[in-house]
Amino acid sequence: MFGNNAKLIYSILEGEPYFSVEPKTGIIVTSWPNMDREARETYLVVVQVEDMLGLTGGYSATTTVTISLMDVNDNGPTFQHNLYTFAISESAPVGTTLGRIMADDGDVGLNAKMNYSLEDLEESSTFTIQTDPDTQEGIVILAQPLDYETKRRFVIAVEAINANIDTRFMNAYEFRDRTTIKITVTNVDEPPIFYETPYNWKVLESAQIGTQVGTVYAKDTDTNNNDIRYSILKSSDTRQMFKIDPSNGTVYVANLLDRETAAWYNLTIDARENSDEQLSSSVSLHITLLDINDNVPTLSQDYQPYVCEDTQAGELIELISATDADDPVDGHHFYFSMIPEKHINPNFTIRDNQDNTASILARRSTFTQHDRTHYHLPVVIRDSGSPILSSTTTLTIRVCACQPSGHCPSGGLEVSLDVSMQILLALSVCLIILAVLSTLMLAMRKYKTLRKEKMATQELETVEFSEKILSFTIPDIQSSQSVPLRHPHRRERKLCREEVTTSIRMSLRHSHLIGPEDTVFQQFIMDRLYEADEDPYVPPFDCMHTYAFEGTGSVTGSLSSLESAIFDPCMIQTHDAGPHLLPLSPWLGAAADETSF
């Protein structure tokens, strides 16, 4: 339609001689054989396009094309070194990494992946090699424990091979490579090693103290071969039943053994180097005690046999069995019999059942409680041990009036038990009554003692109060009269006292026929005193006194508070009264504003 003006033509401006372009289609093709990506991976090609078939006057344009070469597996792995050396301690645990080796491969991606392997099958059991998926390095790992004294050096061949091989290049390239690894084992001072673990021994329970049980053996596998010291861990033999020779490991009996107390022992033996006590190892020692026949057989329980009054001859009375604390290897075998000198018993016989049991049978009929209430039957039990041991047990067979079912109600025993219970209850009640009476008597005695002490205390207080009598002397008067100011059992309220004038009237009173020593007079005074004590409204005892009889012959007259004048608050007259009245000043002056009587 457009003619030659629309016809295009392509050409390469840059990129030759490796690439060329089809002039009419613009397809870029290689023009250089055996291109190598490892030498040059990318190329820049400048392509020009022109219209009008490239004639003069036409237009043109250019573009740059980036061409990258895709990788093919045309390179094999190559180790960087012909020899790799590593060192590892003999105490290194399994799984320890010795080191890494690396084989180079010019390819990339899947073509560069490789696998490592150990060619020496014997050494490959001690070590193994793995490929790091990220770095394609070979990791050498310890697969088995090392022993410096056994083998100190390893030389191992390692091969690296591509994981993905292009069959087109199998004949042209070598896709594997080899190298050598040299491994040196370093020595470490190791603890002793027991050659048997655990130890299992047996010893008779009758072994005497000092009997040799066995010998444990440990060795220092290091080149120094240091001496070993043995000991028994105390926590495994708290009773110290065994001892060990620290120099050679021989175990001895150190205490008397008894299989019935402990049938076996688990000991822990410790071995340490003399040169370095930190280097130690331990082993378990199991000691089993072998039984000897040192226990006599006995009845398995406390039998209470009885025979009914209507029992017939040959009838079974009781089935007995035996037990033994020993533990023979072939099991227990017991034999039952009667005492030889009493083998013929007219009443009962023993039949050995040959299965570690025996039957007690009646030899006659018609047993009555009227004749005898019980019988004694000695039973001899023998074991099958070596030596043979035996014991004799006497069974008490009661005669019983059995029920029709053959069951013995144990009436006599029940009656006896009931009587015993009644007696015990009676005694318990008596003891309780005695305890209660004793408690009451002690309480009464204590109450009386406390009451006497209280009365004595009150009397003492009364005496003490009566001694607290205030006395005063009126000047120029030849006699004085002492007056108690308070009763010992009344309130201690301080009240004001009226003035006692120094001029007291002299009133001589005629003597009456009844004197102070008369019982009638004393009883009258006590009755009035009791009434005054019990009356809560009575005035203070030191303010008002009632005298039934005051006697005669006193020059001072009466000191009753009823005849006292008004007290002067200034207390001047108390100073004039003399030194005997001065102790009353604090009482006479205190609480002046209180009620006076």
C-alpha cells in the first residue's frame, strides 16, 4: 500500500561478532560458537532499523538489547586445598563440628549444587560430612566418641560431586573432585573407667564379718595410668554393712547380715584418681543375700479349735497351716506330726495333707463338757531346709455344746466376757465417783483456806485502821481524848470538819451502873456500829459520833462533833492548838466547799 517507503531493514551497530540480526525479520542470532557464561555472562547489542529499505532520505531508529547467557552444568567441583587438617579433643561429645571444607563450582543455581562423601568406610563410621544448603560447604561432624589412647590420628578421603549432571557434557567434563582430611585427637585426662557395670553379686546371709564378697576394678585409661582409690558412697550404705579396700577395690562384709531384715543391698562404688580427686567415676553394686534356714516354722495364725459334744470319730476338727520367715529357693515344705512320745493320742490325731497344711481329726466320739472342758494337743512342725528346723505348738481344743448347724456359740467365753465387762464398768463408775468426791473435798478445803485468809486480811486491815487514830491536846488542859475520824469500811470522801474551839465545856457526867467492860454495853455498841455501816445515807464517821456512855472524870469533856463550833476556814485556831492537832490540818482544810455535818 505504501510501497518502498514502509519497508524496514534491520542491522547491528554494536555486538558483533557474537551476534547478528536478520535484516528483514529483526531476529537476533548468535554468530560465535562455544560462548562461555563463566567468561562473560551479559552482552549489549545495538540494533538499528531503517525504512525505505535503507535508501537515502529515509528514517531510522536504534535500540539496545541486553542478552544474558543461561548457565549449563559444564563445570565440575574443585577443592580449594588438597589437604585439610583438623584437631579435636577426645572428650568432645558426639555431634561436635570439626570444621568446613569447600569445593568451588563455576556454575550457578542447581548446576552448582554438590554432595560430599567420605571414601574411607572405616573412618566414615567415626566421622560424617554434610552439605550446607546455603553455602555448599562440607561440614565435618564427629559421629562416635574418641579415645586418645586407642587412636590419635585419622586420615580420610573426601569426594565432592555435582548433584545435577548434564548428560550432554559427561564426556567433556569431570563432575567430581577429591581431597584429604587429616584429623588429630588431643589427649584429655579422663576419670577412671569400670570394666563392668553394674556389678551383681550374691552372698550368704550367714557370712561372717570380714568375708570377701568380690572385687570391683577400675582403670585410668590415660597414658599416665594413675593409681585409683575406691570408696563406698555413704548414702548407699547408711548402716555400713560392707567395707571396701581403697587400694584394690575388694568388698568385705562389715556387719552381721540378715536376709529377713534386708534381702538385698544397692551400693554405689566411687573410684578417684590419687593425683586428681576431681576425676572420679561411680558404678552400681547389687548384692543379694542368699537365704539360710535360720527361722523355725510356726502356725500361720492363732487357731481356736473346738470339738462339739456330738462329734463322731474321724470328723475334721481344724485345718491348720504354717509359715516361715525364710525364703528357700525351691519354696516352703512343711511337715506336721505329733510328739513322738505322745504319738498315740486317744482323743485326736494329726493328718499331714502334704500341701503345707494338716488336718486335726477326732479319734473318738462323744465329748462332754461334764468330763472335760478342753484338751491340749501338741503339734510338731518341721521344714525342709538345711539344717532341718522344727517347733512345737500346743493347741487348746475346747469342748462345746454346738448348735445343730455345728457352730459353737462360745457361751462360756461370752458369759465370762459379760461378767468381766460388768466388773470393769462397776470399777470405772467407782473410780469416777472417787475422783469427783476428791475434787469436791479439795475445792471445799481450798474455799475454807481462802475464806480464812480473807478474814485474816480484814482483821489485819481493821487493826491497822484502828491504829491510825489522830489525837490532839488542847493547851492548858491536862487531859486529851483520842477520836477516830473514819470507819475502816466506809467511803473515803474528804469532808470539812467544823471548828473545834479551844474552850471546851467541862461537863462532868455521873457514872452509870453499866461500865464499858459489860457485855450488854459492848453488844449495844456493836449493833449500832453494824447499823451505821449498813446505812448508805449515814454521815461520815469522822463527823458525827453517837456515844452511849462516855464515862466520867475527864477534864476535857465531850469531843463529840455535835458540840463542835463552826470551823474557821483560815485554820488559825489549829495552829494555836498545838503540834498534836497539826496533823488534822490537811483534812480540816480539804474540800471546804463540801457539805458539813
